[in-house]
Amino acid sequence: MVVPRSTTRTMSEPITVSSEPTVIPEESRLQAVFLDMDGTLIESEGLWNESEAELVAELGGVWTEEDHRRNVGNAAEPVGRYIIELTGAHHLRPRQVADQLYARFRSKLAEGAELRPGAHELVRLLADSPVPVVLVTSTERSLIETSIKRIGLDLFDDSVAGDEVTANKPHPDPYLRAARRLGVDPGRCVAVEDSVVGVTSAADAGCVTIAIPNHVSVPPREGVVFRDSLVGMDLEWLESLMCKE
């Protein structure tokens, strides 16, 4: 089990608390918040698109917006398989294509990716609360720290990378693993995602799921809450989701 980090850290900005906070039954209280990275916390999908387009062009193909849309949220090896089929580069293995994609993406991340609106504020708020916050991403471990540099991986209680799970998103394993490592019930956790792949993973794991569509639309799904952005998302509202049937 992962032991949550100390909550004695002083927040950089005060939080305004309602004079009449919502009373939440103890049996429904939020146990953890799981946050996706690419497209949810950081604006990296454009960098992935550039990397994919460059590699496909080098292999003699053309990468379109539709190709990118189909692969948003996917792990590198499934994207590698897609690129092989698209270009006919059957002399390459998906892992080789994935490694080339990662090399190109890494070269574009010198200072870390731009943050999505409200991302730093939300992570900071959770880091200074008693509620554990975990990064759950399809991205492999070697790229996480650089990708999330502008927030800081140290603000998270734990992180689950795409190369550390038996099956990556859209399979529920990443979120089930995050809950198992904390020793919490997935049904009492909130997950925040931006893509169909991610929403499917989190919702199938039993998490209360918040969808904030970014580069692709996410179809309605029972039990999934939709928002326009992370801006204004606070702990009281997240906890209130535990009371919804």
C-alpha cells in the first residue's frame, strides 16, 4: 500500500471555503483522485501529433488529423502498430516504432509541456489536502517526469505508467492498479480524463469519471460527468460526486 504524503505543506494560495459546506456521509467520502496526464493536465497531444506525422512521413506515408484522432489516448505500441499498417513498414516492430516516437517526443519536451487551464491549481489543491492524488497515464515511465515538469511529479502520492501495467488504457487495469496500490475502493475514487480511451479505462474500473474532452469528442456515458475544463474544480465538488447515485 502507498502511504499518502504529508499534508502539512503550506499552500501557495489560500482556498476559499464556503461558510456552509456540504455535509458528506462518511461512507460516501472520496478516497482518492486519479488524474490522466496527456491532454488532461498537459497540452501534449499536439506534440504527439507532430512526432507521429514526422515519423510517418519518414516512412513514406501521410499522417492526417483523422489518424491522430483515432489514436488520442492510446499507448505508444498500439500507435506503433497503427503506423506500421498505415505505411506498410512491416520490417519494423511496434516497439521499434514506439521507441522512435518517444525519441521525437522527448526532443520536443525540453522545458516540459504547456499546462492545461487549472491543472497546476487542482494538483496543488489536492497535494495540500488529505485526499491522495495519483497520476495515471498511458505514457511510459521514462517520459513522465519531463512531461509533467511544470507541475512536478513530487506533488503526487503515486503514479502509474503505461509500461507498468498488464494492459494499458482503454483496459481498466491502470486505474485498478492505482486503487490497489493505495488500498482504496475504485468506486470511491474520482478519475479525470480527456479521451474516449481514458474515460473507458476509468469508468470500466468503477471510478466516478469526469470527462474534459480536449482534442477529441467523448460520447455521453452513464455515470460520466462532463466539464469544460479543470478551472474551478475544488475538493468539495469532487467529494459531492460520491453522493450521486
